[in-house]
Amino acid sequence: MPVEGSDSLWDLAAAEVRSRERGGGEEDGGEAVSERTVFLMGSKNGGKTSILLRCLDREEPPKPTLALEYTFGRRTRGHNALKDIAHIWELGGGISLSELVQIPITPLSVRSLSVILILDLSKPNTLWRTMEKLLQEAQAQVEKAFSLVQRAEKAGVKHQASIRSAAHIFPKDYPDRELISPFPVPLLIIGSKYDIFQEFDSNKKKVISKTLRFIAHYYAASLIFSSIKSESLMSKSKNFFSHLAFGIDRGETVSCDYTKPLIIPAGSDSFSQIGSPPTENVDITSLRAKNPKDLWKKVYEHVFPDESTHEQRELKDPAKDPQYSELQIDAMRAQKDQELEQNKRNAAKLWKGLELEP
């Protein structure tokens, strides 16, 4: 994805490091330029780039994301026309390249980091696995970055990083405070392709909506359903994005009705409002769940069995991923693979002959 301005990625990265070494943003007239980092990840072909372009008001055709891509957004603020900056990373490939989270999530970026998880509502059978894998990878990397910050502080090294825990959203007497496990940095979950999802059977919509409400509340995340074909939903999605990227007010709209697009800011839901997992045609006693989250997973996957295991294993090799296909290169690769197999067979015959010799 092209970036605004003429600076290269490395120029921007170097400028960011220099800025942070000075202690944060540049100052102008007593006001600081705000710099934040937003990391997008989610379902393969789930519309991440399209949503990002709309949130940044960029009129350009979306292109497939190759592994991990960087761009940035700017917002003019104040009478001095200061430009707040959002450093934006987008992970492609769904869960197949999840190990790349270590690049955008670092001790330097974690102090201003927010995560956006985009889940394709039109493919419910891969939804839980995508959500679980990506959030596990991202949370592990955030905690690793935070531990490095703490280690540096104990060694007496001055460091600006600190975790902006989502737990501050909840008052001390909030009834679910002891039952949730807040994601360590602000998290937004976007359910994409709502235009397709709204045509689903009512019971399926109920299961998906209630499950995502549970997940969002469990992680103290915001949740919104969106579609690039709906100006109204994209406008609301942009508000949530701008809240993370630039600190703009996200609005007070709340919608928990599963027959309509969900719009639930973090801290606006509760387990009592969500209720229990939809268990029609499910023998809940046979599921043997370890905890509430595991129960929701088992119920969800009973309704929407995960059919992606083999596919994801195949796509672990980028050479087999159709989005990276190149006719001439693939033909040469196939030829070399055949030659390699022939060499293996010849070598096997040779060693077999040697073993038979007295």
C-alpha cells in the first residue's frame, strides 16, 4: 500500500526512533505532536485494507497485503496546525503469518499501541480459530515487550514505554471485573462483510453475535459490525478507528440487538446482558468445558465446525498461497521440485545398492 508523502519507509522509521529518543513527540508552541501505533490483523481476505483505506479517507483501489505492510495517517490539530501521526501496520495472510506480530509490537511502540482485529463474518467456520490464534500471538508479544521495558527500568535505563491497560475502562465496583481478562492494550474487534452476514439464518446470526459479544467483553474490547458497502457503518467504524489512532471521541452509540449491526464500545456490555451460550440442539453437559471461555468455544464450534485446519497448514508455505502466485516463477519452482524428487530417488537407489554390497 503506498504511503502519504515522499519519505521512504526507512526514513519514517528512523524519524520515529529519533522522535521517541527525544522523549515522545516533537513540540511546537508548547503543544506535543501525538504519535500512536495501530496494528491491524484478522481474517485472510477479510477486507482489512479496504476498511483501512476508508478510515484514512484514501480513494485508491485496495491491493492484496503482502505479509506485513506499513502506512501512516495524519490529522491536523490546534491553531498551530500540529499534525498528529498514527503509525499503522497491517498483517496479511490471516493466521499463516502470525509470527510477524513481533515486528510492529516492540518496547518502543507498546506505549502507544492499539490493536484492531478484523473478523470476516461471512466465514463463521474460521472465525474462532482466527480470533484465538491472532490474539494469543499479539498478547504474548505485548507481554514480552512490556517485560523488556520492566527489565530496562530495573537496570536503571530510562524508558518511555508503559502499558495502557484496558482495565481502566471499568470502575472498581464493576460486577464483571473479576471475571474478565482485559487485553493489555486497547483492542477493537470489527466484524466485516455485514452485508453478507445479514442474509444468514436468524439462529446463526444469534450464535455469532452473542459469541463475539462474549469475546469482546471478556477482553475488554470494543466491538462493531461493518461493511464497506454501508456508508453509515463505515462512518461509525471510522469513529472507532480515529479514537484509537488520534484520540478522537468515538461517540456514545450502543446497539446490542443481534438483528441489527452490533456497536458496543468497551465497557458498555456485561455477561448478564449477554446471557449464556445459545445451546439449542447442543448437549452442554457433554462438552466438558474447563472455563466459561472454553464453553463458548465448544458451543460455537459445535454450530460452526472449524474446517480450516488443513487449508491453513497448506498455506503455511507462502509458495502455496494463491495471492503470491507468479506464473513463470511457479513453473520454474515446479520443475525444480520434480528434479529434486528425481535426485532423491536416485540417491535412495544408490544407498540401497551400497547396503547390498558385501
